Amino acid sequence: MKTSVEISYYPLLVEYIPPIKRFIACLNQYENLVVKTNGMSTQVFGEYTQVMQVLTTEIEKAFELPHSVFVLKIINADLNHVDGSK
């Protein structure tokens, strides 16, 4: 089953940008996932089981920092290939 996940990561640190960039870089290392980033969030697309395994691994690594907050939206569809034009 294909899935799409929208992730917002909030490391509660003064220097919050480096942990976000590290998290996104880690996600980009997985060739079986499509990762898209914008100023508000990161979207991950792929097979549900693979996406969730990767997120479990990478979020656990990010939690090594104290007080890291993640907000996830998950849908059981590949929205990477949805044409929003009419």
C-alpha cells in the first residue's frame, strides 16, 4: 500500500535549523522513498511499511535531542502523483 506522510519537526532549541537539516538529510539517504521539502514541512512518499520503518528509525535518532516535537499527517495514498490542476 502506498502512503504519503507530511512531517513538521520542531526541535525546541535556540539553534533549531541544524537538527532539521540533519533529519531531512537522513530521510534523503533512503532510495526507496521520495522526499520533498518546503518551508513548512517535509513530505515522504513510498510503501507504507518502508516509510513507517524509516520514520521510526529517524525519529528515534532525532529524539536523542531533548524536547523534539514531531507532527505527522499520514494518508493511505500516494499524493506525490496526484494532479491538483483542473
